[in-house]
Amino acid sequence: MSFSPHVRRFLLVAHLGSALGWLGAVTAYLVLAVVGLSQPDAQLVRGVYLGMGEIAWWVIVPACATAMITGVLQGLGSPWGLARHYWVLFKLILNVIASIALAIHLQPTDLLAQRGAAAALPLGSLEPVRLQLVIAPAAAILLLLTNLTLGVLKPRGLTSWGVRSRHSRGRAEPSASAG
């Protein structure tokens, strides 16, 4: 499958916008998580966790889904392919890992948001969950920055499927400026 240059550009812009939005939203989420962990003011902490729940569901989840869908479509409709080059395959694997981790991480986010909405938070008993809400987005930022780096640098290297595909089609590897 191959898309026209206009469709590929649209997908590239949509992918970059959603992936960078995902990175920015996770960064904002991390800042709120640090505030929630470090502040003694229970009312502030309740508001922080309510806000984190909204950011997670209304910004991070849609950005993650959009980045994943547009990335797969780009891979399917461009010369890079979805499994021809190691960097594309690694980006896909990292996106799948990040999406699964996000789905798992929504549970503690929802727990603190619901507890914050219902009543005063028993901050001491929720310390492990509150710490998890700092560690997970910090790890996600590293993963998303790795994906960003792979997408910009496009390190050379064909998978075995890519080598077979290139030999059967007689094509050269796309230039680093394509994409």
C-alpha cells in the first residue's frame, strides 16, 4: 500500500502533533504528580489528582491513540514500511509498550481522582500509589523521547524482512529526508 504525498504529509503532521502533544501532556501530568506527592495541603493535592485524571483521559489517551494509529498508517503507506527498518519497528514496539503501560497506569490515576472527588485523601496510606504516579510518567517521558530521537535520526538498518523485500523489488533504501 502506498499513499499519495499529500496523504503522507497529512499523516506526518497528525503523527507529529499527537506524539508531541502526548509528550507535553505526560510532562504536565508529571509536574502535577510531583506537586501531589510533595505538597502537604490536602485540598491542593485533591485538586491535583482530579486534574491528573482529566488530563489522562481527555488528553493523554487520545494523543496516544492518535499517535499509534497515524504511525501505523505512515508505516503502511510510506517507503519506510512498518517492519522493514529497525528504527520503525522499535518505534512501533515502544508505542505498543507505552500504550499498554498507559492502560495499566490509568487505574491508579482513576483511584486517586475518585478518592479526591469523594472525600479527603488519606495521603499516608496512598503513598505507594502517589509515588507510582511520579515514576511512571517519568519513564514514559524517556520512552517518548527515545521514539522522538529514532524518528528524527532514522538509524540505518534493515530487518530481515526489509532485506528480502528490497532484493525482491530491486529498490534502494529510502533517503533519511523521506518520511
